[in-house]
Amino acid sequence: MGRFNFHPLTFLITGFSWLLLSLLVGLAILIGLVHGTPLPSWLRLVHVHAALIGGILQLMIGGLLASRSATAQSDRTPSNSHLGLFMALNAATVGLLVGFGFANMMVVGVAGIVVIGAVASIATVAWQYARQSLTQPASPSWLYRFSFIALLGGLAIGVAMAFRFMPEYDAHARLLHLHVILLGFVTMAMIGATHRLLPIILNAELYSPRLARLVMILLPAGFAILIGGFITSSLRLELAIGGLLVLSIGLYAYNLLRTWVGSGHPGNAASDHLLIATFFLVLMMIMGVLVGANFLPPLPVLTFGSLHLAAYTHMALIGFILQTVLGALSHGIPEILATSRIPSRKKQGAYRDQLAAIMDRWRAAQLIGLSLGTMGFGVLAAMTWNFPLSSLSIQIATWVTVGLLLGSLTIFTTKLAWALGVRPSN
């Protein structure tokens, strides 16, 4: 594998593998819950942290290193320079999962410190990459930097919880830890990446750089105030800022949709996944406000149990985050393989097109399966208001949801393995 792209690809493939493993654990938890044989509660912590640390964080680091390599061909960093980072990140992920499995918070805390060290080791790389993007129209550099700071903050809160530095504030800390990581880090970074990637995929200019710059300002500001609402336990403040975030995300989605329409591009697997992810992001934000509003009266308007909360979070985790990951990989894998396996830029085009065609195969089945499977979580949760978990209707809905998700991911994983196995012709 080529000098600059070996380790980015290693991060990406390993991160996607963690994501798949986490998904299988999550589906097992769902099936156990519906069948009345719930799995141990610590498996939920394993599921979440395997997805976020081993999966999403590792994928983002791989994407950062790949983007840096593509834009800095004069880089003299040896190809094995990120081996320590790779080993530390994956060892820390295993440590987190073992710590949660054995309920040993000391192990969890130490693993969290290792994750912070791994992230801090690429701080300069991340900051410099954000600075390079300042030259782009509607630069997402501020979102990248904001998300990096949020990541460090969210990890620090998690370590503090593990070592029980402030046990009297655990409920607030848990809420902050979750939202700082998911909204402050993952969502902001993915919005910035989509702003950058979609015009490249569509070979078009962003519809409105001015609108994009407005979104770049509103989103971090709204999120920061939202955190203030969590700290002060002010539901009304959270709902007001939630409305601002819904507006901001709506403007973001409108800008991307107009970019796609104006490009005249028929679309491909990468652009389709990113646009569908944007739809789910809008839906997630609206649902978040509605969930909060449900608790404004003295008694909730609708009963809201653990399955409903899981449905809401997974509409976001699968509908937005996983769709974005598949879109980015559908575009990025052919690019990385072409540049790493063929030194001459003039000869890369045919090979890149061959790989892109593989990633576009069966795209309708892949997109429909993942999207309907995601919506299945919402349908399943809504059905529990009228049917018991043991009913045949709930059992059928569960297995249909699981089958759609597994089918879609099987298609994507098969294509990924196919692309990795195709070598350039001489």
C-alpha cells in the first residue's frame, strides 16, 4: 500500500469493523428486549462505546489523515508514523469494553485517559487541517475546531465520571457527556465534512456560501447555549435553543438540496447517503424538540419508555451518523485506493472509476434497506403504545427492521471487500 494512505485506510477499515460489531450487539439487545429476555445492562455501554470510540472516532481520524495526505503531497511523514496512535486507540477501546463488562470503573477511567492522549497526539494535525480549509468558500474550519474541542471536553467528562470525582453531579455529567460527544463532536464534524464533500461528489459549487457561513455560526452557538440549559436544568431554555437548532439544520439541509438540484448530477451512492443523512438529521432535531415538549406539562402527554428513547436515539445514530459514514466511505475508498496503488495521477482515473462503479452497485437496495430499517425503529416504538411486546405484530416488525438493516449492511460490506480486492490492471 502507498506511503501516505496505508494508515488512513487501516483506520477506516478497522473503524468500520468496530461499527459493524457494535451494530450486531445492538440488534441482539433489541431482539432480547422484545422477546422478554433482556441481555445484561452492561452490553448497552459496550454497544455505545464500541460504536463511538472504536467506530466513529477511528473513522474520523482515518478521514482526517486521508484528507491531509491528499492535500499535502509534500508531507514527509513516514508511513508507520501513526502506528502508535492506531494501537493506542484500539487498545483503549478494548479497555473500555472490558472495564464496562466487569464493572471496573478504574479500567474505564484509565482507558479514557489513553483515548484523550491519542486524540491530543493529533491535535496539531487537526488544527493545521482546519486552518488549510480556511481558503475554501464557506470554510467548515470553525466547525472542525469546535468539534475537536467538544471531543476533548466530552472525553474529560467521561473520565471524571469513571473516577467518580463528582458523584453528586453524575446525572448532569452523564447528560453532558452524551450530548457533548454526539452533538458537539460527531454532529458538528459530520456537518462540516458534508459541506465539504457533497459539492466535490456532485462536481458543483455550493449553492450559497453565505448561507453556509451563517449555519457555521448558528450551530456551535446554539449548541453552547443548549449545554447551558442542561447544566441549569432549564427545559424551556433547551426547547427555545432546540428551535434555533432546528432552524439552523433546516437552512443547512436547504443549502445542500439546492446544491444537488442545481448540479444536474444524477447522484451516486455517496451523494444519496449524504442527502438521506441530512433528512434524518432534520427529523432528529425536530423529534428532540418534541420529546422535550412532551415533558412540559405536569404529566407527560405520551408515555415514554426505554424503547421509545432507544428508537429516538437510533433514528439519529443510524439515520444520520451511519448514513453519513457510508456516504463518505463510498466516495473516499475509491479515492484512497486509487492514489495509494497508482503513483501516476494520469493513470488513476480508470481505476478510480472502476472502484466507484463497484461502490455504486445495488445502491437502491442498500439505500432503501438502511432507510426503511431506520424508520422501523420509530414504527416499532410507536406500536408499543397499542400492542404488548409479546404480540405477533411487534415480533414481525422487529425482525423486519433487523432484516432490512442487516441486508443493507451486508450489501455495503460485500462491495467494500470487493473494492479492496480489485487491483489495478497493468
